[in-house]
Amino acid sequence: VAFVLIDWRAEGGTLRRALPIAAVPIASGAAAEVLKILIRRERPDQPEVTALLDALDRYLGELYAPEDNHILDVQALLAPEVEFLVACRDGRVVGCGATRRMPAEPASGDEPYGEIKRMYVDPAHRGQRIAEQLLQALEHGLHSQGVRQARLETGRDQVQAVRLYERCGYAACGAFAGYPDNGLSLFMHKRLG
């Protein structure tokens, strides 16, 4: 199994179930490193996670003006319609991502969707398919909740992110969720399952 999604519940922080969500054939060498990644649900207000989110915010702040960053803060990431996942290597949080379940709107073909948010992998751990695994886990979570489409807004200057999303089957679409179509944002979507 390439990664396991651990479902932590708030009641006392006890582990309720571990669910394998994808199998990837592993040969040897660099590909075998994928097995060392654990993806799990986590509260975004944990110190190790907030440090990663702060690094993402600094990176985005170098690329775009504050009014052009559409960031969910930690409080918003705690909302019940948000699922927040982290990727861990050797017990250390090295990546994160979230989905926010959204209601139907004309831009989504009048069907509910999940918005991908806060995708980030520590630069020291890039190039190991961690972001791809996080994205697959987020998509799986949406699909298991009956959500059949994922949408995202990313910045045109985030070339690596755009390549990731294209490689994972996302295609360009129009603006949604009230985001301004300001020429800096790219909007993408994907049918799930």
C-alpha cells in the first residue's frame, strides 16, 4: 500500500480506523521512498502544521499582493465542511492539503463540489510524489462523501503546482465561488470517479 489515511476523531483523539486508500506498484530505488509517507487527518492548529502553513503564506506573499491571495486561515480550516490532511515522513509533517465542500452554483454546473485548498509540500521533500499522494487522498475523501467534482484556484506563477494539477487530470475552467478573474488566478476542475 502506497499510503494510508488515518481517521482521527475528535472524541479524545483516539484512533478509530485506518483505511488503505490506494495501492501503487513499487519497484525499488526512489519509487520505494513513497512507502515512507503517511497521510492522515490532522487539526490545522497544531504547531508543526501552522509552521508549514506559515511557510506557504510566505511563499504566496512573495508571488502575489495580499488582495490576490485567497487563503483559508487556520480558523477557517477548522470548519466542519473542511477536511485537512497532512503528509508525514519519519514522524514529521512535510506536506498538507485541504478540501472544502461547497454548494452547487452555476459555475459548477449546478452541482456541489469540493474545493482543493492549502496544498503545500516542504521544498526539501519535493520531487517525491508527496503532493500527488495528498491530492489523491483529498479526492478520495470527497468521492467517499458523494462529491463528484473537485475544483481549485491557483496562481499562474505557481508553475509546479499547475503542472501537478494537469498531470493529475485537472483541466482549465471558469472562475467559481466568487473568485475574481483577475488574470493572476487559474481555475481548474476534475470529475471524480
